[in-house]
Amino acid sequence: MFGRPTSDLVVQYSHSHQHPINRFCHTIGIPLIVISLAIGVVAFFVKGLWWVAGSLFLLGWLFQFVGHAFEGKPPEFFSDWRFLFVGLRWWLAKMRGKA
């Protein structure tokens, strides 16, 4: 991904997410954000879904930032925007038992 293998970025992401509460919060928050984006696309065609998409999006980010409060470190994407996408790769690896 832009000069570095994605696997290296996932390892870096994993190292900066060691606190169990942070890992739990990201395990919940990341899919909420992804689901909110999918619902947001559907909301273009179905009236009244924007509030659902927006609520899930905000809740997902709330989980992320609460987790980082426990970790005591800022989110990786504050220093490198690519980590906005690496988080999803980390979550997928975690669900497969590889993170």
C-alpha cells in the first residue's frame, strides 16, 4: 500500500493497539463504521436511513476513541491517513485469528 506492504502496516497497527479494552473497542467500532457506510449508500435510495447510518458511524468512532483513551496513544491515522484503511485489514485478520 503506497510503498510498504500492507502486512507491515497491519503489524504496526496491531502493535499500537495492545490494550485489551482498545482491541475490544476496535473490534466493535470498525464494523459499525463499515456497516454505516454501506447503509449510507442504501440511504440514497431509501428514505429515512440517514439517521441510522449517521448514528452507527458516530457510535463506531466513539468506540475507537474510547479505546485509544485506554491505550494512551493517538490513533495511527493522525500521523498517516492510510491507517484509516489498515484498521479494516487488521479487523479482518483478527476475525480470521491472524492478528
